[in-house]
Amino acid sequence: METFTAIDFELATSDYVSVCSVGIVNVVEGKIINEFYSLVRPPQNKYMWQTTRVHGIKAKDTLNAPTFKELFPQLEPLLSNQKMVAHNELFDRSVLQRTMKFYGLNYKSLDLPEKWDCTSNIYRAKGFLKTKLSMCCQVMGIPLDHHDALSDARASALLYLHQDRAADSLII
């Protein structure tokens, strides 16, 4: 059975260090054993209206939230030495790397794989023509509150766990 961690970030601006929320789902032997969600105060608590329109998070929501650096002691044990999964692994991996660098945190200390498993690529390889998270979830019957970081991370974990059923569901 699979043991891994799924992660998703939402950003306040187009800058990859502007994390405003994070969702993490830990899976051990095919079962979700832990879920973590937090709002995160981005640098200068600055937002673009375009990103707020996507996820609904505003500066007033993160005014008293921890910065990524303040939150990191809680994140570190959830991420260290894990096999990582994300729907758009390049995006989420880059956000984590750049945000840690921005705050002077050592990404290498997490001892994560160089590349993570990417559910978008997995489902594309299984014949899905459109692999947006919402579309994969709709086809696979996985509940999703899209652009809620925890819901997106949970959906990625479930897509990863149920990838063997993908061919049975292929309509897209």
C-alpha cells in the first residue's frame, strides 16, 4: 500500500513566495491518517484581486495568520522524508522551494525527492485529455471544494490512491 504526503498551496499574488494557504494530507499504507490546513500571511499581506477571485482569501483573512516561517515548525514534521504527491507537482514543489529560500529555510533539510509524483501527469498518461484537478475529480467521483488548499491536497491524495480505477472512468 502507498505511503506519501499530498500538498497544495494557494497564492496571494503571482509571486511563488506569496503563500496564503497550505493543505497537507499524510497517507500511510493507503489510508489518510492526518490532514493539516492553515492560512498563511504572505509578505506584506499583499494580494492581487485576480487570485482572491480564484480562492476567496483576502488580506483581512490572513492579517493575524502566521507567516510561512512562523508556521514551518508545524509543517516540517509533516513533510520531512516523505514521498510527495501534488496535482501540479512542478508548481507546488517550486512554491515550497522558493518560499523556504525566501525565508532562509533549508529545503534540502526536508530530504524530499528531486521530483514528486504528479497526478495531472498520471491521469494524462492514462488517457485523460483534460487533467485539471476539477475535471479529474468529477470523472473519478472525488469530492472537491476547488481552490481550498486542504480540499485540493485531499483530492490529489485520493486521485493518487485511485489511479488504478482511472481507465474504468475514462470519458474525458
